Amino acid sequence: MVLYECVLTTKHSSPYYALTNLMKSISYKVVENGGIVRGVQNHGIRSLPHRFKARYPDIEGNRYYKDGRFVSIYYDSSPQIMRDVESILFSDEEVLRSTHIKARNKLWY
């Protein structure tokens, strides 16, 4: 299994229950297939380096965002499960951008 760090940028106007449901669905997918979720961190709302365009407008009709909420989730899983997590993130309306990084383990130093 590989340790992954998934960094998400979501809409700053997203309700907490939508983000909670997203994190639960990712965690369930990882654990269901034999992985381990090590942690979830909310880094808060920050200014984006440039405006991001969402796939769909929100309730107010906004499609471009200058601010975003950054969230990280750390988990151990196989590469196939990482691709499944990416498909969950791609299909979610609240996610503006996401990226997966093979996290470094402190034992490697």
C-alpha cells in the first residue's frame, strides 16, 4: 500500500454537510477496499492564486471563484483505489481542483 495525500480545493460557499458527506464517501471507499485513512485536515478558506472556474454554477449563479477552502486527506491504499477516489472527486460539484501526491514517510529519511 502507498501513502497518499489528496489536496482538495472546494468552493468557499459549500455547506459543511456537503464536505462531510464527501469526506465520508472517500473514507468509506478506502476502508471498504482494505485501506487506512490516517487523517483529514481542513486548512480553511484562502485566496486562490487565480480565479478558478467550476464545472457548474452554484445556486447563486456563481461560476468563478477567487476564494476556496483547502482540505487534505491522508490515506494508505492501492493505486486502483486512488483512481476510484479521483473519480469520486471529479463527479462532485463542490470540488474545484484536486491533486494526489505520494506522501513522504518520515522513515524514508
